[in-house]
Amino acid sequence: MEKRLYVGNLSYNSTEEELEELFKQAGEIESCHLMLDKFTSRSRGFAFVEMATVEEANKAVERFNGQDFQGRPLRVNIARPREERPPRRDQNVHRSQR
């Protein structure tokens, strides 16, 4: 069983520190990564939180899924494994160079 959590429906104003404070209530946190837009550095509205144990991860899902956080109901569940993706074409290459 996984101990990495997907946390969605976050306010765009949420910070990693605020998420860490919330999830500490369910146990020890190994990591917290708020996903940011690479162009604007603004939150994309979701994060990944890794708890120290599977039991703490399950406790966090039960406790926080659907709970109001900064005016929005959180979506918290066990994160799916990352899928392998084919390499992306370089978007910065001019058409004449292709």
C-alpha cells in the first residue's frame, strides 16, 4: 500500500507550509510538494504529501477527504503510481529547424 497522497481542490493561495501544518495532525510527514505552474509559479491547485507510514496515510485520507480547507472541500486519496510517458518534443524549436 502507498503512503503518498494526492491532495486536490486546493486554493491557489495555499502554501506547502499550510498543508504541512494540516497533515501533521494525521502523523509524520516525509515530504510535501505543492505543484506550481512553471510559467507563473502560481499553485496549480494540487499537491502530493508523503506520510511516514501507510497507516498514517490512511488516517489522513479518512480525516481530510471532503474537509473544508481555506473555503474549499479537499480531495485526498492515495496517489496513483506515476505512469511512464514518451519524451515530449521540444516546443521551443522553430518550425524551420524541424
